Amino acid sequence: MTADGDGDSDGRADDFDTETAFDPDPERVEQLRTIADEIRGETSESKQLANILYRTSDLYDADEETSPEEIVRNVKFILEVTERGGLGR
């Protein structure tokens, strides 16, 4: 923050810049999806975490159109479904 408290020296606020923070990055997509595949197991918790990582990787996939907000909503849905015991309940 600058001495005037308005952000950095070029006048921008210090807020997270979502427009450039999630530029396509095929290497990051591959890394996140590889980790998701490695941790996916038989337990519901490992499946949940793998699904969350996979959805997060969509932020960096040029073929996906998503936002952090959409991913948060999706993750909440994944957790709620698991808490209820599945989609059929």
C-alpha cells in the first residue's frame, strides 16, 4: 500500500485481480488433475477432495468457462450431497 493508503503505486487497489489470476495454464491443469487422480480413493472424503481439485483445475483450463464463485457453489453442493448421503436421498 502507498503512503496515501489507496493501493499500490500505480493507483490500483490491492484487491485480488481475478481477470489475470486464472489465465490458461495447461501445466497447472495437468498438475491439479494428476494430484486429484492420485488421491482419489474409496472413501467419500478422498473422492470429495479429488472432485474439488478437479473443479479447481477448471479455472486454468482454456476449454472451461468458470469462475471462482461457480466453483465455490459447486464445492458446497458436493459437500451438501455427501452430508445428505447421496443424490437419491
